[in-house]
Amino acid sequence: MAADKSTSKGQAWFCTTGLPSDVVVEVDDMTFHLHKFPLMSKSKKLHDLITQQEANPSTSTTRLQKNSSATAEEQQDDEIEEEEEENEESYCHISLPVFPGGSDAFEAAAKFCYGVKIDLSSSNVAPIRCAAEVLEMTEDYALDNLVSRTERFISQSVLKNIKDSIRALKSCEKLIPLAETLGIVERCIDSIAVRASSADPTLFGWPVNERVEISGGRRKTTSSWFEELALLSLPLFKRLIFAMKSRDLSPEVIENCLIHYAKKYIPGVSRSNRKASSSSSSIPTESEQRELIETIIANLPAQKSSSSSTATRFLFGLLRTANILNASEGCKAALERKIGSQLEQATLDDLLIPSYSYLNETLYDVQCVERILGYFLNGLEERSAGRIEGEEENSSVRSAALMLVGKLIDGYLSEIASDANLKPEKFLELAVALPEHARLFDDGLYRAVDVYLKAHSWILEADREKICGIMDCQKLTLEACTHAAQNERLPLRAVVQVLFFEQLQLRQAIAGTLIAADMAPEDLPRPSNLRGTEEQDEASATAEAVPAVAAEVPRQQAETSGGGATWRAAVRENQVLRLDMDSMRSRVQELERECSTMKKAIDKIDKVGPRTGGGGWRGKFGCKFKTQVCDSHERTVVEAGKGRKPPPSSSVGR
């Protein structure tokens, strides 16, 4: 029997053994022309059906005549028709309309009955196992039957490998509930969960949004692992995730599984790929996508993701998709809380979430960002409250995360400030939501204020002062102060504060520079002195002998060795520095006079009444100076003055 060959003609399957077939089995749209003895020797089910039809030959012959004529018409094969007509009375007809695994599984079972070697794999072993169960090809009926053969392959081969287990689980989707009854689904799920938990954790640390192709490396293996997992249907995937959670699997592994699965079936989650990776025919409907995204969000681990920004970028994409699909409020709130726990890993592009609701007039969803920021700050407070001794280093990490978020929010404010529909109250709420120590400098906040005032020139003076009041002028750099002093969009009170603190900063800079400049050249160590000191140290001299030894070293020795050139350069730089300081003193005096003039003018305005015009007060006050920052690193004062350029008048240089 092992030498028997099988052929397939159209929708008919023949076993060419040299003997005429006496059994016709219909499975789905395929007709199998077989022989009684091989089938009856391995399958108890076929044995019973054939015996039953042999007991009623009239019924069998009638059904056979109809089937034989139909087969002859379809195949138009004269030789087969003649053969069937000669053996018409001995034929049996068996119909199996609902067969697990379809015609492919029955073909494998039929080959096994004929003794032909079948190739078992992780993709076909489950259908063949179910087919063997339906045909009752058990060990009790025949030794080394198909049931025992497939069970041995499943336990010894499929369940030993995670990828094979996933493929076998995928093949069980069309075999339920029989595959459930046989325990194939449960065993595959347990095997995947066990293999994933016992695998090397470094395998799951690679970014899952990129296809890494490194032959012989672990990255390729990990990518294929997730690709196989993403082929499962949603019910089986949910069961697998629950099994992973029950085994306390690493949250990073579970999160990566969810990310890869969502990217497979939800278009638009990733901005780099707006199309679904699967074929167009398999794209789920809107309701299926909503169910999928709610399942993904509900199973996301509560723990903070890895340091990579890949997961954070995916979470923001998931939030945008949840807004589009009108997911439940609880689902979106859980996702926002998850994002808030790792907001320091986000980028400005992530925060630019479009507003999909007609209730929001702004271009971007500012309220969503405000809620996410609130979750982030609440998380910091909870961790600070639960801090114990010995966690000072964690405190520094939290401070760094807060400053990163502060810089991120300032950039977001600058981006949304140009929106004409953004109300001052919303702008203020988001700007003051961060604590004071979140910003080292307020330059980013000043830039956002400047953009907002430029885009909202029609707002009231009171609102302008409130908006400018969120800035701390003491935390502005000299560059920002220079721009703010000439910014006509700022209210008068804000400009006066900027000028005042700019003067303080200049005084502090001058004071620190003068202290260094007042040091006499004789007090500075000369290269010849240092060289003499080293020679005395080598001779084990005492520290008190250093000045004497330095005095004995002739100046000519220092000049011949190259030290004189360095000394002359230092003296020349000191002279330039003194000239620069003189220029700085005159500059400060000019600033003081201008500031005094402005204060007197402001007092007169307060007595007369509020000003009616905006932007023309500098002509009244006679404020004609241009604020400059002295550069003490230039070689000469003349070169420093030529190298300076007036600051821009419309934007803050960064």
C-alpha cells in the first residue's frame, strides 16, 4: 500500500492502485474515489458507514448512479466512466458535509489509511488530529493509529517551540469547539505563556515598530515571534493575554504583544504607517476596531514602560484612534493615565492631538493635554509621598523628569499660542499647571507669551497683564531680556520689570568681572615661577622657599623658553578687560538715567489716568537706547562693538 499513488483531477481525488475504486467519499466540494479495505482497516467510523450501506444495497446503488453520472459529466473522462459503470453495483457513497479541517485534512487521513507517509507540521497537525477524532482512528481500533501519531507530534514537537505553538493555535480557529474538547487550544496557550516567561528577557527589548533583519541575531527571532502572535483572532489573543497575566509575565513582554497586535489590525495607530499591515480584505470594521482598541487598552500594564520612546509614541497614536472611534470614556481615561505616568518620554509631536469633537473650538485638544499633565503631576506627588530614606537618587530622577516635562509644555504652549480660538483662560491654566521649579529658565514661556500676544492682539489690557504675569522676569536670560525690553506687544508694567531685572543681572555680571579684573598682574603666577616651583619640588625643598626660588630665576630664562609670550598675552588681555569694564560702567550709568526717566513718566501717567494707545510710549519717554550685552571675550573693545548686532524685534533668539 505504501507504493500507492494519488492523483487529483479537478474536484475529484483518485488513488491509483491498479484496482477499481469501490468507495466514493464527498467532503466539501471534493470527491474522493477510494477503496473499502484500507479505510475500514484504520477508521471505525468509515467501517460502520460502509457496513451500513452494504446492508442496504439498493439505496447505495441509487445514490451511486447519480453520483457516477454527475462525475462523468464534470470530468468528461471516458475511461473513468466505463470503470464506474462496470463496478456500479459494488460502490458505496459516503457524504461528510461538515468535516473538521475540510478536504485537506481528510486527504491526509486517507493517505494514512493507505500507508502513505504524511508530513505533519505545526499548521496542519491540529486539523488532522480533529479529523482522526471524527473518523475514530484510535489506538483501540488499530495499533499506531492516526490519533496517537498526531498526539505524539503535538507533545514532542509543537509544544516545545513557541512559534510552532502559535501556528497550531492559529489553525484551531476553524476547529472550535472540537479543538477545545480535545484540549489542543488550552495546551497551545499554556505552552506559549510558559515559553514566553522562560525566554531570555533581552529578546523582548527591541523596538516593535521596526522590522529588524539581522541574520543569525536575536532581533530577527523576536520580530518573527511577534509577527506570528499578531495572526491570531481576537478571542484567542485575549485568552492568551489573560494566560500571560496569570503567570506574572513581564509587563514589557505583554505590552509589546499588545502594541504589535494593534499595529497589525488598526490603521492610523502609527503616524509612520497610516495603512494597516494586513491585506485590505482582512481590515476589521469600525465596531471591531473599537472592540479591539478597548481590549488593548484594558490589558495594558499599569507599570511604566521602558525608557524607549517607542511605547509612548504608540500610546499617543492609540489615544488619537480611540478619539476617532468614539471609544468609552473610561477607556480613554485609563489610556491618558498610562501616558501621564511616562510623559517625560513624549515629544512635542506626540502632544499635538487634533480636536475631533465639535464642542472644542481649538485646533488641538488642549483639555486632553491638561488632563495628562495632571496625571503626571499626581504621580510625582504620590511617589514623593511614598518615598523612604535612601531614595535621594530617585528624587533627582524625578526632578529631571519634571524639568523635561516643563520644557515640553513650554514648546506645546508656543505651538498652540497661534490658535485664534484659544482663550486666555485656557492658555493660563496650562501655563501655571507646572510648579515653579519645573523651569530653570522662563525663556520658553516668554516665547509662548510673545506668540500668543502677537496672534491675539485684540485682547484686553487686563488679560495681557495676566498672561505676562505668568513669567518670572528673574528667570529670563540676558538674551530674552534684550528681546523683551524692545517688545512693543508687552504691557508697560512687564517691560519695566524686565528692565529692572536686566539691570540687576548686568550689575551682578559687572561685579563678578571687576573682582577678577582688579587682581594685580604681580599676584598672578608666572610660567617661570611655576617652572621654578616644580624644580624645587623635585629637589625636596619646603613650600616657604618657593617665592625665593622664583625670584632667583631670571626673566630671560622664561622668555627664551617661551613663557614670556604667554605672560605678555595675559597682560594684554587684562588691559582689554579693563577697557571693557570702563565701557560697561558708562553703559550702566546710561541705563540708570533712562530707568529714572521712565519711572518719572510712569508716575505722571498714573496721576493723569490710564494710557489710551499702545506701542507709542517709547517716543514719549525718550527711550532711544538699545540694550546690549558686553562680550568680555573679544580681543579688543573696538572689535567687540563691531561684532555686535541688534537683537530681533519679533521673536526670541534661541
